[in-house]
Amino acid sequence: MLGLGSVTSRSPGVQARLNQYQAQLQQARRDAAQAQDRVAQLEQQAQVARQDSARADDKVRGLESQPPRADEGSTGNTRKRINTLSQLSGTVLDVTA
């Protein structure tokens, strides 16, 4: 700094450029700090989103591994149904055994 002081005291143009440079540098540092804060926020949001996604995937796998049974919902009805395909009409016939 001592060297700069002696140079800038001789030339007002150099002092003005130095002041402008320092102002630009200070602004650039503020901008960089704001950008780093934004990156940190986005990384945190991404982490939360990854956790939500993992929970949703686990829920999907859990539901896929436990499909409903065909006879659920029929209380007291222990008869099994036999479905046959009608070749002529293309409808499904429900035959109770």
C-alpha cells in the first residue's frame, strides 16, 4: 500500500482509476457472495427434493409389493369366482362355483 500511496499522490487520474477499480471489486465480491448464497439455497432445496423423491419411490415400491387381493372387500363371501371369456360375444362371464 505504501507504494500505491506514493504513486497516487502524484497523479489524480491514477487515484480515480484505483477508486473505480476498488468499487468494482467490492461490487463483484458482493455479487459473488449473493451468488454463493443462492447456490447454497438451491442445493438445500435440491436435497429436500431428493429426499421427497426417495420417500415417494419407497411408497411406490411398497404399494407395488402389496397389491390388493382379488377377494378383498367381499365380506363373508367365501365363494370363488371363475371368469371365462365368451368367444362369441367378447364379454366376460361371471360364473360362481
